[in-house]
Amino acid sequence: MLYNPGSGITAVWDHPYLNGECAMQEVAPQRVVDTLECLCHLSLREDHGLSEDQAVQRLNSELAYYHNLDLLQLSMSQIFERFAISLSNRQSLFTLVFGGDRNFGPIMERYRPVLHGWCPSEIVKDYGVDDERLLRAILGARQLRPDQAEWQMTRQRSQLRRYANGLLAGARYFSRFDQPYEFTEFIGKWLHDPDMAAMLPQYFAALGFDGFGAALAADFLKEIGVKQLGKPDVWVYRSMEAAGWIRTGASEFDIQRAFWKAAEVLGPDYPPVIIDKLMFLVGAGRYVMVKPQYKCKSRFEEYRLRVVEAG
């Protein structure tokens, strides 16, 4: 890495995935995160009237949630609960399964008894491979309108049917780990090398859980405390492309490698999961991990203009 924090705002990085082409000029990681943080503070001040000190504190609290996540402290039930959330985290499925952010807590509690406290081995013991019965149980807990429930029950590729299928397949997979430390040790073997870490979401995607691709796998992993990964969602993709960190059409693997490269420059305060969160906050404006929660307008266009000028 040929970047000196005191030398300017751009850097030349050697990206191994450029198929032998010359290294590309990019906006330096420090400039990118400084811009992201500045816009987060601006959003909280302008959209919700926070003072500068309050905005800084609120952003720090949002980021501290991810700094403090520790896979070693989680039970298998907590790990599987997060899998169930990430499995729904695409398009409109989250709203269908959990009722959106506003209804998430109460609906999660209604699912808890039919999913045995989110314990994967107990779910498998009860439902076996009968995803049809699991779908009925989920519909009973979700309490949709009768016409909505009938639609989900009678369509072979309905969203909730696919969700139940993925949930049960996931329960069978996670039940193979008798103790949470076994899962933690398995995950840890992937995280000592940037290429291996970037392939970890691909491994979970290859397991074939219905609807669980590499992006959702990365979301799941970062939400259980794997700090070496981010979720390659639309805001991350746009933010990295604007900064020149990736090229148009970059793969999810490329994005994970770009996260790793930036984190190597920025140091331990900015692992990939934190860079990911800053990009998401600027793009989506949703501060929801701690209270009070805030919804701000997107500042992505302002971010794009600033980093384009920097480049």
C-alpha cells in the first residue's frame, strides 16, 4: 500500500483482482471515512436538530454497537436468530416477515415459541424436513390478513414459503454445531487471510439456503461480530465505485477485498464492518441500532460530489 496519511488525499493501491492491469488511482480511505463521518454528523444536525456534540455522540453509539459485537459471547440460539433476520433482509421480505422496523420487536417475540427460542437443534427436532408445517406455524405467529395468509400458503414460490424453506435448511446446518465455540472456531479459520475472508460469504451462499446469497451471508456474519466483512449492498457498491475503490460491475468478492484493503490503511478503529456502516448511514440515513432512533434523508449525492472532487 503506497499511502502516507500526511501526503494528500489520493492513493495508489495494488488490487490483485484487476487481472494484471495497472494499479488504479483512488480516493484515500482516510478521506472517504472523514467525508462519511462529516455527512453523518450533518444529517443528524440538519434533519433532527442535534448539536455537533450530540451528533458525534450518536454516531459513535451507532458504531460502538458493531465494535462491541463478539461472536464468542453468543449462544447458538442467538446466532440462529440473527441468521433468521438476515435471511429476510432483502427487498420487501423483511417487512413481510417482521412487519418492518416499527413492528420488529413484537413480531419477533411471537415467533419465539413456534421456533423454540431460535434453537436450531430444537427446530429440527420438531419440524424435521416439514417446511409446510413450519410455514403454517410462521403464518399463525405473523397474523397476516386472511387473504394474505392464503396467498402465502397456496403459492408454491411465495415469499414466506421460500423463507420457511431457507429457515429450516439453515436450522439443519447450524444444528451440526453442538456448542457455539465450535462454530466460532470454524469461522475463525477463514479470517486470517484476505482472500479466505472474502470467500466466507460465498461458502454460506453455496450451502443452498433458499434466498441466502453471498450478500445476505455477509450481512449475517457482520451482525454476529465478524468485523472483517461488510455487506455488499447498493450503498456500499455506489460508495466504493464513486471513490474509485471498485470498478463498475465489480463482484462481491472484489468488494470484500476493497473493504480489507481500506481497513489495512485505516487501522483497528475502522474494520470493514465500520466502513460498511458509515456507507450505509450516508446512503440510507437509518440510525436504528441504538436508541433514540433517527431516520435522515440520504446524503449519498453530496458524498459522491465530495469524493469525485477529491479524486
